[in-house]
Amino acid sequence: MTLVVVPVRYPLSEHSEATLRRAIELAEAEDADLTVFHVNLYQKSRRVKRAELKRAVEETFGHLPNTRYVVRSGFLVEETILDEVAGEGADYVVIGRKQAGRWRRMLRSITDEPDVEGYLREKLDCTVVTASL
């Protein structure tokens, strides 16, 4: 089955909602499963629980069939997302335009090529969709 992974912030920001909306549309169009993913940063004291994430998403979008809610802890958001997307064997990852900017900054620190979509495609072998507000 096709899988779409969408990393989001909690509480859901306007950008997270737009990214999630795009991921839901893509999952429906591709008849795909959807994984809504949040990273709890070790260096932050707030720990989001899976049930909180699910409740917030369903309050905004209603019940989403074929959807998993995943919360992982990590030091770097980007690295934790890479691990999740690779580990799940995702076919698509949907990132927000703001998130794409953070990925570009991270990539500039390790490579001369700030092509986020190309980097993710190379590392993950999946299609990267950038959602805009």
C-alpha cells in the first residue's frame, strides 16, 4: 500500500494545517495510508502524546481513515523525520514551505547543494511534496 508521511508541529500551526491538508488530499488521491508525525525535541520540556496529536488533527479535519499518529523524540527534527520516513518506507513525504527553508539551512551546513527535494529523494527514494499556505 502507498504511504504518505506528513511531519507537523503541535499544537497545529497555520502552516502545519496547510501541510496536513495537502497530505490528506494526496493520500485520498493516491488511495494511500497516512502517517501524521510529530517530533518531541529532547531539549524542550514539552512532551506531546500521540492521543493529543490525534485529537488536535481530528478536531480540525475530522476522523481520517487509514491514518496513524506517531510521536518520536529526537535532537534534530530533520534527522528524526529522515529516520521515520526511511523506516516506514514512505512513498511520499509532505513538508511545508517553512520546513523546506529549515532543511535548506541544515543542508547548507553540510553540503554546497541546498536542494531539499533532491536531497530527500536521494536519501529516501520517495516523492517530496512541498505544501504552501
